[in-house]
Amino acid sequence: AAARLGPVLAALIVAGALSFALAMINTRVSARLTALASADLRQHLLALTLRRPPGWLREGNRVIDLKNALLAQVRVVASYATGTLPSTLGILFATVIWAQTLYLAIAAPGKGAVAAGVVGAVVGVLLVVNVAAVWLAGKKSQRSQAALMKEQGAFLALGNETVDHLASLQLNVATEAQAARARAVLERMTAAEVRVASWSGLATAASGGLVLLGIPILVALWRGLGLDGASLAVMIPSLLMLQRAIAGVGSLWTSHKVARPAVELVTGLMVAAPTIDRPGDLPVPSGGVEAPSLHPTARDRSGRVRSAGRMRFEAVAWSAGDRPILRGIDLDVAPGETVAIVGKGGCGKSSLLRLAVRLVEPSRGAIWLDDHEVSTLPVDELRRRVGVLEQHPAFFARTVRENLVLDDHPVDDAALHVAAGVAQLTEVLDRLPGGLDHMLTAGGTLSGSEQRRLALARLLLRDPDVILVDELEAGLPQAQAQAMLRDLRAATAGKTCLLVTHRPDLLVADRVAFIDDGRIVDIGSHADLERRNPAYRSLLADRAQGDGP
């Protein structure tokens, strides 16, 4: 009996040592793979987001879904993806050791084959029960994880509301109500987390409990069949090794079900096709000719190719959902010309600028830069030639220097100070501690007027051939608005400019285009439109009265 038992014990000792080493290696490798995979997934998802039009984020709850994916669900997906292979290898390893043990038992003299048959019969019964438990655990885990993700998104939205609208909550004495909402969401989120953990642990608990139940059954059968000690030494270890394999399968299945909602969320965000083309995304025509690039008309001192700067809008139409905004815009802006766009609120003035740089796409018509339709140009090249000065420019938690040069291309301090001077920002920089290296925060380091001057300096540093300006003077007192428009006109002299404004009387523009009902209904100098167009005069009177002195 001792001779028969020796090979079995040796195999089990080797299996135990290998199992311990494998577990240690598996833990370290899995952690590293998960971290690397999470970083790669986040980088890829963020890169895809940067390629999509801003309107894509406003569809449904996509902002919250994207933040939830980047912060939490990407790691769930990465853990599942990187844990699948090690778990599968562990299952195979345990199965091989179990099979080896049974083979040694069957090959040994005596009743080893009977012992193997007994183990198989007991395991068969326990396996059916275990599979049922694993199936139930996987199904319930998936539902619980979906509920958890919903509550995580709700809490993320609540946090954003609190940060973005803190003053409004305080002024409306709504802080306690907001805190109560947060407590309710957190209670639901905690309950969902407990359910996920409970159902996920059911498979492991079931396999472990069934093994504890199986051992006394095997002992009873061993005694009832009159098997020897060597048989018992085979039966119990083989049951343990098979339990490890079964538990691994259960854990893998449960992990799959838990990760499935996160996988669907992340992949759903990744496969949403971008509508704004990059150079590498542009389709190649059947003739094999690549998408066109702007032909050089001149070069500046640095050797950079310049475009002439002519912009044309031909029968351009655009709708916001089912609501038509622009019904047919025809406008030709000559190189170096400044044209002011005027109209009532909501008539599509700002949309016209967004169409020109392909933040949105027209539903009909064409927009041209020099001799090329903008839809055929690589979008990055288009936006290098056509710069936009937004009504509410974005600023980041970075230094003034970094906010002036967002694309990180090297710019020396002399050029930064020249741009700041042209934008009338020198006194502001002198006032800020650290000057160009002063860290901007959301706390309001700069006034509204100063923020727009900083954005103007940012645009001047890019030196585009065409400049689009979206109501730069909006919300400013008349004196500041007049000074802003005067400095803007001086800073952009000689460049093609298209300016959306509600105060063309404060701006010396070459022409004014008056939009009404989605079309340009009149165009000419400010003096001409004021003389001949009653609707234009009425609009200016209302705006001047609303702005005050």
C-alpha cells in the first residue's frame, strides 16, 4: 500500500508547490496587465472622444456615461479581459492534475479504479448542483451590476451638479435637499454593491460548500465499499483538485456576467462612428487620389503655407433635430474682408461659424475655403487655417502660458508677450503673481473681459488665415464692448474676419449681413442697412437699450 501511495503523494506535493507559485505569479501579472489595459483603454476612449463633434456628447446621458466609463467601468472591463487567460490556465492546470491523479489511481493495483469511479459519481452529482448555482449567480450578478452602474452614473451626475451649481444651491437654500438626494443615491449604490458581491460569491461558496459535503460522502462510500487507505488518499485530493477547476469555471462565468454591462457601455462609446473626419479617416476615391490639401498661395517668414482666406457659403442649410435653423445662406467673404453677422437670438448666427469649422455638418449646401469645399479637407488642416474666438472661451487648470498655447508647440516668451500686448493683456499679466506662469483656476482669477482678451491672444498666436468671432462683446458694458471690438479689429487687420455681433454699430466692418428666418435678407454697410432696413434699425435699438451705457 505504501508503494502504491508514494507516487500519488509525490504528485500532490509537486502540484501543491506549482499551485502556490502559479498563484503568486498570477496575482502580480494580473495586477500589472489590468493596470496597463486600463490605461490603454482610457487613452483610446479619450482619443476617440476628441475626434467626435461636441454635439455627440449632448446626446442622451452620454456625458455621464463617458465619465463613468473613464473613471470606473474601464477597469472592470480591463480586469475581466486580463483575468480571463490566467483563470483559464488555472482551470486547465487543476484539471490536468486531477486527471493525472485519477490515472495513477486507475493504473495502480488494487481497487484504484473503483475509487476513481466513486469520485466520478459523487462529482457528477455535485457538479449538477454547482452548475445551477453558478448559472443563478451569473444571472443575478449581471442584473445587480447594471443597477450599480446606473447608481454610479446618478451619483456622478449629482456630483457634477453640486460642483457646477454650488452658488445656486446655496442661494435657494437647497443644500440639505441636495445632500438628501446624495444620501439616497449612495444608499442605493451601496445596496447594489452588496448584491453584486453576494451573488458573485455564490459560485465560490457553492463549490467550496459542496466539496465539504462531498468529503464525508466519499469517506462513507470508502468504508462501505471496503476500500484501502491508498484509495482514500486518491479520492479526497482528486475531489479537491476537481473542485478547484469547477470553482475556476464558476468564477470565470460570474466575472463574465458581472463585466458584461461595463463591456456594453465601453464598447458602445467606442463604436459610435465619428462624423468629423481626420486626415487618416478621409475616404480615398475610386481613382486612388487622396483627399485634397490646400494649395499654397503664399508663405510666411517661417515658411508656413498660407491660404488666400476667401470663404464662401452656398445655399447652406442646417437643422437642429427637426427644427430648421438655417434655410439657405449665401455669402462670399473676400480675402482680408471683415463681415459682421447680425440677427435675432436663435437665428443661426453662431451655427454658421460652427458649420465653417465642421463642428457640425450642413444638411444642404456647401462651404468653401479658397477653391476647396471644407468637407473635403482634413479637419485639422482646416482648423489651422480657420480660427474661432468663442463667446465663452474655455480655460483649463493650467498656467497662463499653457492656456495660451493649448497644442503644446514651443513658443518663446517674446512671442507670448507680443500677442498679449496686441490683445491689450499686458497690464493683466503684470498684475498676476507669476505672470505667464500664474496658475489659472476656476475661482475667477480673470474677469470676463480679461478672459476674452486671453482667448484673443491665444488665437493670434495660432495666426490663422481666417478668423471667426462669436459675440465677443456679449455681456460686457458698452464701454468695454467698444474697446474689445476696437482692439479686435486692430489685431486682425488684413485677415479675413467673420464676426457674429449684436452691436455692429460699435464695430467698423466692411459689410454687415442681416439674417432673418434662416436667410441673409440684407447685406451692405452698417450705414446702408440702418438707412434702408426698418427691421435692422429696430433690432439695433433693442440691443442698445438692453446693453445700457
